[in-house]
Amino acid sequence: MFTKFKNNKGNFKESLINDVQGMLSLYEAAHLRGHGEDILDEALVFTAIHLESVASHLSPPLAA
């Protein structure tokens, strides 16, 4: 299901970075991962990095 967020090289699509709400949803979904769900482990790292980088530019409550 989450492979649709990846490009043909197996990386998360750069276009996701511009969709803060989508990134936040993916971040939250990644927290529900089970053991061995590698794509969600990768999603957690990807979204955390990019959400942290834009957090200071967001308005409340999204910034929180």
C-alpha cells in the first residue's frame, strides 16, 4: 500500500515534501508499524527529517 509513495528508484517521492499534511499523515501511520514493516521504518525516518526541517515555518497548530 505504501509503495505508491515511492519512485521507481525505491526512494520516497520528493513531491511529498511539499505536502505537509500528507507527510504528517504518513508520519502518524508509520508509528502504527509492526515488526518487519521496513517501508514504514523508512517512512518514519523520511517524514521526521522533513517535518523537522519545515516545522519552524508552519503556523499553529500544524507546527506542533
